[in-house]
Amino acid sequence: MKNSNNSIPELLRRALTAQLDMGLGELIVAKPEPRPGLPEMGQPEVSRVVSVMDLFGQSSADQKLPNYDSLEAHYAAICQCQQCPLGATRNKFVYGVGSPDADLLFIGEAPGAEEDRLGEPFVGRAGQLLDRILAAMQLSRQQVYIANILKCRPPNNRDPLPDEMAKCSPYLDEQIRLLNPKLICALGRVSAQTLLKTTTPLGKLRNRWHEYQGIPMLITYHPAALLRFPAYKKDTWEDMKMLKARLDGMK
Ligand code: SF4
């Protein structure tokens, strides 16, 4: 049936969709020539390039990124990333650590100071506590995989910004595709809420199973929170027992 909606927004939408179909992801928005008799107010100051996806209200990070054959190839492709301002302030890019054949993937929110210095996730005091938790589960960091949603440290360990998460999370998704773990454990509020796209408090998300990318996911406290609030350790251990029981049941 013929589309009778020929409004300007609809015509613009169709033109941009056609542009995307042709593989053109950006528009050059030029400063218009001044027209005699018309005020210059409201004219753009400079020419600029805008993403077509952004015009649709969709982050350019939502675009389909290429798939890679291995974690090494993926790392090599993205380790110089400057997609968000954190690329300019990081010391080291923090990709992930562990076994590429791991059944269990832990996901935190972002590198801290020690991680930024050494280029490895969870190596500060919180990381040492995670190692002790793993040991209590009769696991080691060589048997699991550990990564963060953000690969670069936010200054002063502030919470990641939504735009930083949107730009960086496709990298985590590709890591998950390559690892194909049996189970995921999200560590901490920011990681859990970002992956589940929710604002539900962590206390209401833990102690039950969720899914991320079709993979069963459990949520528990971030080890850094356990250092500040040791009372959360009991609940965390209950979560870890749930995680270990399901993992063992999958072998
Ligand atoms: S945080 Fe992620 S998106 Fe931002 S520069 Fe680092 S790798 Fe790139």
C-alpha cells in the first residue's frame, strides 16, 4: 500500500534510512551560505559531521561491529580505542584476564587505579578479595574469565557515564560471544544495572537468576563494596554457593 505520509520528518526519515542502507553512516552538515535579507541568528557556526544513527536517537555504538576470530584479534583491534574521553586519560587499556575456555565470566564495571596502572582487571585490594572468593569456590582466576564493561578507568573512580557505557559495551558483548561462557556473574550495582538495563537496587537483583545474551547470570556485590561493608560478605557467599552449584551441575 502506498505510504501517504509525506510530511517533512517522514521524508527526512526515509532519506536517512536510504543513506544507511547504502552504508553511509555520517552526514556532513555544512554552514549554509548567508542569504541576503535574512538574519544570521540560528545559523550553525561551523560545518560538522553527524552520525546518521545519532539523528535517529541511537548511539553510533549500537551499530553492528565486526566479529573477530579470537580474543587476541579483538584486543589488537580495540586496544587503541578513543571512542570516549576516557581513552585520553587512561594509562593502560584493561581488556580482561583468564582462560579463553572459561565456563564462568565475572563482569565488573570499570578499572580502578591499580588496574589502570597494570592493565589487568581486579588486581587491587578488591581483586585480592575476589581471588580469595574464587579460592573458596575451588577456582582460580586462571580458570575463569574476568572483565569490566569499561576498558578504561573513569577519573577518580567515579561511576561510568551512560555514554561511556554505551560506547564501550559492544566490546564486552564481543568478548562474551568469543568466550561463550556457561554462566555470568555481574559484580556490583553498576555492572548489574547496566547489563540488565534496570534501576532496581542490587539487593533486589541478587539471589536469583537473570539472563544476559541468553546466558544465565547471577548478580552479587562488588568486592570493593565488601571491603567497605563486610556485612555483605554473608550474602555474597550465598550467591557464590548458588553460582558454584549451577556450574558444577553443568559438567
Ligand atoms: S572506555 Fe571503552 S569506549 Fe571509552 S575509550 Fe576506553 S575502550 Fe574506548
